[in-house]
Amino acid sequence: MNNKNNLQQNSIFTRWVSGIIENQKAFSGSCIILFFALVAIFVPFFINSPTDFLGTPLSPPSFEYIFGTNGQGQDVFAQTICGARQTLFVGFSAGILVVIIGALIGGIAGFYGGRIDDILSLLINVFLVMPGLPLMVILASWLPPTPGTLLGVLVLTGWAWNARIIRSQMMTFRNRDFVSAAIISGESNIRIIVVEIMPRMLSLLASAFIGASIYAIGAQVGLEFLGLGDISTVTWGTNLYWASNDLALLTESWWTFVPTGLSIAIVSFALTLINFGIDEVSNPRLISERIWRNKVPKELINHGITPVTSQNE
Amino acid sequence: MNNPIISVNNLSVEYVTGIKSVQAVHNVSFEINSGEIFGLVGESGSGKSTVVQAMMRILPPPALISKGNVFINNEDIMAASEADIINFRWKKISIVMQSALNALNPVLSVREQIHDVLKIHKGLIGIEADNRAKELLSLVDIEYNRLDSFPHQLSGGMKQRIVIAIALAIMPPIIIMDEPTTALDVIVEREIISKVIELRKKLDFTILFITHDLNLLLEFADRLAIMKDGEVVELDEVKNIQKGGKHPYTKKLIGSIPSASGVRQKGLLTKPDKLTFPKDPILEVKDLEKVFQSSNIFNKQKLVAVNGVSFKIFKGEIIGLVGESGSGKSTIAKLVTRLMRPSAGSIYLNGKNKKVTESRNVPLEYRKTVQMVFQDPFGSLNSIHTVYHHLARPLFRHKLKDQTEMFPYIVHLLEKVGLTPGDKFAKKFPHEMSGGERQRVAIARALSLDPQIIVADEPTSMLDVSIRMDVLEIFAKMRKENNLTVLFITHDLASARYLADRIIVLKNGAIVEENASEKLIQSPKKEYTKQLVTAASPGWLSSLGENFEKKEEYNDQ
């Protein structure tokens, strides 16, 4: 089986990984996300409990509490770090689920076409026209406030758009020759979808995942800020909820909401960087145009005509 | 006459990508005299379009002209400013692009598109512009009531003629034609070319004609430059090149053109010593019909793609299915390979009692018997899998070979289709191979199940001319060695003549004529077949009359 292992070299996944590592944008974005994930997983074991009453409420950043304390006298540093745990977990889980459900429903609709497509498209369209935000607010306030509920609400309101995109992409792949060739060689439909087509959609699926994760983190924080999550847990959303509840703006205690807000912004920024990176990895033209702009002297770049570097020697 | 109207000296073009730049064009020089038809021939990737686009300075990033100069009408193009260039395009030189489908704006009528050019370059508006537009349309034999048509209402040939009319709008002394007829059917292509030649006679402009089709240029060009890998390998008068040329590459190009007229050249493709077929057909198609219905509920439209086609194929036979685009030949391929269900009719495999079109699920046995080779070697292989995967999957699926036998068998298959060393090729990904190599992999995949019938849908039309015959030879050899049956689908009568034993000519989804290859070529019975045969024979242009013969002065220069 040595042969077979050799054949796997340079497969699409290794090409992707090396592409991401070599791409500056994707690499720095991934590093930031990785940093946040590692901090969220491991650092809580070594710091104060985020729910304990520790010091004077609303004391500004100091050596003892580097991000200060909030209205309940809790350590903001600990809250920011522990809040990352659930927020990122729910956000990325929602991202993965949205992509999986979207790929499944959109993929099947696009591949089989006909009546199956009619029914699934109807389902997708119903979810698309439903107003997402009100539905999210109603569901979140009606169901018991647990992380699971939040996840469910986010996935339910978020999957349809991805399913729609994946369906159209699948429809274009469905009529490609390599799919016909696989059918003629006797492959089963499921295998064709999973092994032949899905890997070709990797860039679409990856950016769908990133997009869905950004959306899920934002929506989750928004819901919790409105008090629709479980306010006894520590997340970035509840941090902001408590900050606003304790009148952080009126008391001018900026340290209670800036660390959390900044974290959300940095995570979204990093995810967007990864998305740009994926774009460049899957579409090399974007990179080569940038290199071209760096290499060719500025005064030669003229919108309408091809530049000439040197006259005849 | 002594002063060339275009002169290109040591032109080099780079594509700036990554650390190293790619040299697309290297030190290309040629001169074109006024009134001449100059041909630029090359296969895909030879840089022929890049040269012309660099001359017009319309190459998009990441291109960069790194060396050389170009003089058109004694104007230095490389030193010109943007304003000069914009002023210069269309007035002095215009270009007819490859695909008329893309060159015309689908949401503007023909009138508006002609008016656009006239307004920008000549300031003509209203009735004046209208009159000029009518003149231009009559030049290319299109009735002026077509002025208000939109591109989608016109046929491919009409669109191409309108693009030519727009190129002529300001009467530039030079017209560049970049593969103007590639997307068109042979008969339409011939019409367009003869129209261009006629117009040149009347209006006396210089033509720079770019194509991959050497055969076509030999008909009407005065001088030719042959390009390969970004360099001009040969530049000579047509009559010298016709004799075979000096460069080995030219010789190969000239030698690889099958012809549909005259005596059949011997030895171009392998043939079995004697052709005898069994009495019972291996595959019989009866009254096959395929109707496509648009699903629009307000406007139900029917398109009959295949209309009552019946034919028989015998074991070990190669049948050529010849037709132009829209003749239904690819639909027949999909019906026979059962990628599609026919609307009516039936397909019998191996004798009368096995009617195969009844069930929706296709049995594996049928898949094993009938395999297909597709037109596009770039699309028919999955870019994320290795060659090994492509060949091994069918064998796994049909449980023909177990793990230990697999690799040697695949290496053997690859070497059989001319990919040596097979173990190296097995590990390659599609993007690491050339078009010809990919098509060989696709053929190996079709052969891997040891099928009895192979449906080859235009297997060579996307390949470079110089390797087409080599690929056809694989089919000829497989037939001789394995008694393989081939349904060879093509638009090219000449290559069908050389590969197939019997030719079926299709038009609008129905069979026009069917006969043994040589008989059909030598004595076609139907008018349509005659047209096809004439269009595929050399000398078709001068046979149209003395108007189309070449100017003697260039021939004797």
C-alpha cells in the first residue's frame, strides 16, 4: 500500500494547507483565530473565576485586575477570556452546522433536479423569505435560554442562504463532463456528490463556513445583549448585556465593554482576512494582479493600455 | 509597397506572476505589406493572440511588454500615449474577436452597436449614422431590417458578419481577425471567409488573420508565420509552406491534416487487413427521439433534438457520426451511453431481445459494455484526483481487479495509450499534463473496463492539430487489436473518413445519408453531403471563381 500513500501526496487538501500557510492574509487570520481558541480553551484554568465577587465594583484597570472590575465586582479580564469559550464554540458550531445542512439540502436539490429540487427549493425559499431577525428574537425568548437553544436558532435562521448558493453551484457541476464520466463508469450518486463534487466546492464551502461563523457570532452576541440568552452564563454577549445594565456609559467605566467589544471585532476581522485569503488561494489571478502592480513601475501603469518597460536597446 | 504597413521587431511579452515571470512571446518579428493577407498560425498557448493584443496594447494585467517595438503606419505604438492609442484604435486598425457571441452586447440592438462606433470615432448621429449602418450591412449581405434585431435573434454566422461590418465601420486600412470562424460550422465558416476575401477585393484593406487552422490559411493567405511556444519558427510565402516548409514543426503540421478530397492517403491510420463483421449488430438504435421541453409554464417550447434516428453497429466496426452543431450528434451520444432517457424509440444491445431503455436504473453490466470519451479533456477529468484514481475507481466499482493487481494493470493501460512511463503518469494530477495527455488518460479510463463499445464524442476537436491523428490512432489500434466497436462522433468529415468504416451524416436531428466512408466522400448523393464534402476539401476557395484567386503579384514576389 506504499504506492497508494504516495499517490495521496499533493492532494487537494495538502495543496490547500500549503496555500493557506503561504498566503499572508489567510495565515495571519488563522493565527489570530488559533490564538483566541487556545486562550479560550486553556487560560480559564489559571485565572480568577469570572463569576466571583472579587474587588470594588467598577474599579479601573490596575495591576491586580488588568482590565478592571465590572458593576458586580467581577474580574473583566477573566470574563473576557471565559466569555470567548461559549461564544466561539457556539459561533463555529453554528458555522459548521449551517454549511453541513446547506451542503446536504442544496447539494441534493442541485444534483437530482426535477421534483426533488422543486420540493427542496420550496423549503429553501420559505426559509429565505422568513424575516430572520424577528424569528430569531421570538424563538430565543420563547425557548428555554440554553446554549443549545441559541445554536438551534442560529442554524435554523441561517442555513437557507448557503443551501441556495450550494444548490446553484451543484447544478453547474452536475452537467460537467467529469460527472457524466463518473456516472458512465457506474459510480453511485452519493459517491459522486461526496467524493467527486464536494471537494471541488472546497473554496465555496470554506468561505460559506467563515461567513456563517461571522454571522453566528454577531447574531449570538446581539441576542444575548438583548437579554435573550442565558444571562447567568459568561459570554461576550452577556458581558455586554451586564455592562449596559450597569450603566457603563453613564458611569464612564469604558473598561467593562471595550475588551469584549474589541475581541469580537478582532475575531470578525481575522475571519474576514481568512476569507480574503481563501479567495486568493482559489483564484490565483487576484494574487498575480497584485504582484504585477508591485513590480511594474507606477508611472507605466495606465488604465487603458498595456505597459512597456523598455524601448529597444 | 516597399514600406511595410505593420512592422513588429523583437516583440517580447511577459506575464508577471509569482517570483518568475512567464515569457509568453519571445522576440517575435514580422512585417506586413499593405494590401496583404498575413496569417499567424499556432496551436493553443503559442502566443499568437498575445502578439496581436500587444500590438494593440490591449493586454490586461498581469501582462507586460518587456522588449521590442511595433510600427503601424509608421507610428511607434510602444511610445504612444493612452490618448494616441485610443484615437488610433478602430480608425487605423480594427479587430474582429474570436467569439461573436461575446463581442456583441446582448442587450443592445445591432443598430445601437453600429451607431456607438460611428458616434465615437466619426461623430455621425441620426440619419447619417443610419445610412452608414445600412451600407455596412449590405456589404456583408445582411438585410437592413435586421438593424433592430438583438444578437440572440441572429444565427452564429450572421453575428460574425455583423462583427466584421462593425470592424469595417470607419474603413480602417488594417483589420485583425483573431480566430473569427473557430466557433462556426464548416459551411458557415467558408461563407464568411469568401465574404471577407470579396470585401478585401472591393475595399482593399490589409488583413492579419490569426488561427490554429493551418489548412484554412493555406487557402487564402499570402504569407504565413508559424508560431510555437512564443516564437516564430517559420515565416514564408504560402506556396513554400504548402510544399512542406523547412522547420520540422511545419512539416508535422502539414502532414497531420487529413483531407476529404482526392485519393485516400495510405497508412495515416491503422486498419485491419480485412473488414468482416458478424451478421447481428452489437448495438441497434431504432426510431430514437429526444424532445427537450422548456419548463416555463407560460411559454411551453419544444425542441426536437433527435428525430427518428435508426442505425446499427456491428462488432469491430467504427462508425462516424458526422454533423454540424445542432445536428443532435451529442444528444445521440448521451442517449446511447444512457446519460439521458429517450423520449421515444429504443436501443438494443447484443441482440434483439435486450431492449435497454425501459428501466430508469442502468445496470452495471450496461455501463461495463458501453463507455464514453468526452470532447473536453480539461472538463472530463476531475482536477482534484490523480490519474490513478480516475482509472482505479471504475475497476473497484465493477470488482474487476483486486488491490494487488490494480497498480500494474493501470500502468499497463497507460502505456497502451502511449503514456510512458505509466507509473509516473499514474501519480500525476490532471493539471500537470497537457491536453493531449489528458485525453489519453480519458481514453484509458474508458478502456479500463474492457468495454465492447466506445462512444467518442468529438475526442480530438479540443486538441492541437499536430496531435489529433495520434489520438485517433489509439482508437484505430484498439479496434485492430481488441476488436473494439467505436461510435465516432465528429463535425470533421475528413477525420471521419480516415477513422471510420461507415459514415452517417446528420442534420437537424435526422439522418441525411449513410454509406461506406470512401463511397460517401467520393460520390455523395444528397445536396447537404455535397456541401460538407466541398467545404472540407482544399482548393474550395479558388473553385468559387476567379474573384477569389490569389493576387499573382504576391505569389511571385
